Amino acid sequence: MSRLTLKLKSTPVNRIDLSGLAAGLAKLPAGGVERIVILSGGKPVWLGDVFTVSGTAGSDIAFEGGSDRLDGVGAGMTGGTLTVDGNVGDGAGTGMRGGRLEIRGNVGGMLASGMKGGIIHVTGSAGDFLGAVSAGHRFGMTGGNVIVDGNIGARAGDKMRRGLILARGTAGEAAGSRMIGGTIVAEGGFGPHAGQLMRRGTLIAPRVDRMLATFADCGVHDLVILRLMARGWASELGALAPKPFSPAVRRFAGDLSAIGKGEILLTIT
Amino acid sequence: MQTTGTTINGVLIDDTFAEAFGMSGTGLIITADSEKWALQCAVTLTGFGTSVIGCGAECGIDRLLSPDETPDGRPGVRVLMFGFSPDALIPQVANRVGQCVLTSPGSACYAAVDGPVAIPLGTTLRQFGDGFQTSRRVAGKRYWRVPVMDGEFVCQDKTGCVTDAVGGGNLLLLGHDRKGCLEVAESTVAAIGLVNDVITPFPGGIVRSGSKVGSKYAGMFASANDAFAPTLKGATKSELHAETACVLEIVIDGLTSKSVADAMRAGLKAIIAGGAAKGVTRVSAGNYGGKLGQHHYHLRELV
């Protein structure tokens, strides 16, 4: 299997925008991979100016080492695997349609914004606006699965429409704000104002800090749909799936200040 | 009268064939909190689903499903429904699921057939939720959550439909003892039940009113098969031997022609194994001279 390896030549001084890498690899310029144009501090540079490139372009890409200043890693991916051994900056996996993005470190903001498909796995934590809508777009995530082993920041899933966001740790303030569909699971619990103005969709956690008054307590129920979802996640994600929890949950319907067809499900341990 | 055939283990296998027809077939998985309630739900749904002529669809239970085999991990039952066309099946599915599954405690309903044609399932039933229903996509499939009085009715959006299904595979058991003939028919249905993708839609899988096409009365599409009626042996052009006192038919519908053939093979094997001891003397099959049905299953090729 062909594999392309990228290694930073030095610690970046500017922010490096790699969002054009997927398009560059899809249509290689004359001169090969090293002549793919990326942005450094907003100015075009060649990939080979910033990274030592080895291997051949194919379905697998590996970044040996990362940096908080690497933005747009895996943006626009349609397949294959991209692995980063280290941290990355903002906008990783933006507009991703397929494939697998594996980040062995922490991630900045706007991870998976506009994501449509594929899997993102972050072994560290992620910043604010994970899977959220970006300026000029109607929706946040519309598909795919994002699994973060640590915590996630504020406003995760803002205007999210479909897909799964899983935080093994906690979710920050206002997770699922203005949500239209999809699922956010925070195994460590949600911060305050979870689900603010959500229309549809499901938030699942063992607890919520300061449940909004516009969510109505509907009592404890054994929901068949949770059995179905658990099976779907297990078959789709394997070991990355949310930890099994009892389908008996306490259901809060909301946000009743919007259309109120969303829900927060508190798992019972 | 059929005079040629092969005798195996004391049972004469007529040199004839079953004539079956192309149909459309769909399927559902029904789950519930227990096998008892999944089965209750399936039995209710498949009730009055014997013949497409009078019931709109031919329905039956394909098999029980273990929790590992169902989408939600609960006990389940796979039911199959057959009709003249996908369009004919659409109202049958909507009405039967709406009246018999939606209403049944703890039930959920999922697609059981992948086919080129989609049959609406939750697409229409969701409206029972009166605006409180919500949908959810799991592993690429859409499901509806409809609030009901014991929680939620979960229902897949659509099920599939195949248009190359087969209806009307059949076996005729002829014997000199009605009780023994029924026992053999029961064991034959049990053997066919082990074959996947087929149903035997009549009561207990057995028909005692096999029919011929047409009638002396206007408006009747089918009428008594007098050639196989033992009480008319001397009064009509009978197909029965003198000692025959009972004829029972097993009708088989399947999602594929192969599944129907497999089911007939399994049924014949059961009849040959234990038929003679209980008074079954002969096996035949119903056909219309080969001019009406696209599928012909020759008994001699199945034993």
C-alpha cells in the first residue's frame, strides 16, 4: 500500500493552512507532491518548503509530528487514512466526506465543521465549535462520526444536522446549540446551557450542568431507539463506539423555546 | 387420472409438476420485549393473509429471530408478504402494520427484505405521531419514533420489495386416513419451516379446499377442485384412486424460485420419510397444464 509521509522541517512560525492538500493530491501538479500549494501565514508556499516529503502519494498519509499551527488537516478528505502523530490546529477535517482522520494529540477549534462522512478520531481533546456551522454555511456536521477521547470545547454541534459526536470526557458550554439533528454523546457530562435553541437531535450524557429551564422533564423511559443506535454504532465504529449504557434514560424534551423536538437523555448508572 | 410416477418408501410420487406464478414479495422484522409478544404481533399481522385473491396479500411467518439477529437486540419474528405487485402490497403493509404492529405492546418494525422497490413503512405510519414523531438515521437507515402509550413505536422508514418472487408452489398429499394425512401434512409444514425465505400462508400451512379455476356460477374466480374431492370419486372425473379418503395441499410462497424449490424438496423428503406409516399413499401437485404459471416444479426432479 502506498503511503506518503510528511515531516515538518522546523517549528512553524506562521499558521500553516493545509486545507488545499486533499485537492492538490487529487490533481498532482507538475513537479509532484512537493509542489502542491499550501498557505503559510496566508501566503502561498509549496508543501516541500514546509515539510520533508517521502513515500508516494496514495490512500495513506502520515504526518510525523504535529503542531498547533497546522490548520485544515484532513479538510476535504474523501477516502483513505490520514494520521497525525501530534497536535493540530483549527479546522481539521472540515468538509470531510469519507476516510479516516486519526489525530494522536489535541485539536484546535472548528474540528469537523461541515463534515459529511467518514471517521475522525482524536486521542486528546478538541477545542470549541466541534462539528459546528462555519460562516456562510447553513449547517454544521451533516454526517460522519467524530470521536474525541478527551474533552470537547464550547458550542459543539452548533447547527449540526446529522452524524455523531462522541466525547469520552466532558463537553463545554452550550453543546448542541441550534442543533437540527444528529447525536452528541458526552460520557463525562455536558456543561451549562446544553441544547440551547436546539430544534431536533439527541444529547446523551450522565449529567448536565444547569439544565436549561426550557427543557421539560418527561421521566424515565426504556427507549428502543437507543438499543438500535447502540447496535448501529457498534457495527460502524467497533471499539470507537460509545460505551454501552442502559436504554433506560431520563428524557428531557427541548428546547421548548425553539420547536422542542430535540432531547437530552440522561443515562442512569 | 394420474397413473405414472415413482414409488418411494411406499409413497407414489406422481410424474407431474407444481405450477407457480411470479409475485412481488416484501418482508418485515417485528420485535418486542419478549418472543411471546413478537410472535403474537406477527400472528396478528399475518392473519387473514391466505390467498391473494380474497385477502389482498399472502402472509406468513418465515422464522423466529434470536436477539442477535434483530436490529434492536430483542426477540423477533420475520414475516413475509406476497402480492400481485408492489403497488398492491403498499396498502397491505400500511394497514397490517398500522393495525397489528403499531397497536401491539412494546413492538417495533423493521425492513426484512432488500429489494429494488421500496415499500413505505414508517413513511406513512409516522403520521400517527401527530407532529410529535421524530426521525433518526442509524447506520444509513432512517427510523421513525412515534409516541405511543407504552413509550415509543420505532419503525423503519421503508422496507424492500422483490418483484421476482414466486407464489403457488405446492404439494398435494393423498391418503386413505384423514387423521394420518393431517399429521403428515403438519410434519411437512414443519420441515418447510426450516427453509428460509418461504412461507406456507394457509391455516397451519395446510389447505383442504384446493380449487380449480372458474365456476359454474358467475363472479366466482375459483371453485371446488372436484377432481380431488374424495366424496365425489364416483360422481365426477376424479383424479383419485379408489382408496383415497383425504387430500391436503401445502401452498408455498418464496422470495426466490430456488427457495420454493428447496421448500418443496424439504416437504417431499418429510412425506417420503414418514408418510406411508400414517396412510399417505401418494403425492401430487397442482397445475393448470403449464399454460398459466411461469414456474414449474417437477416432483421427480425434487426427490
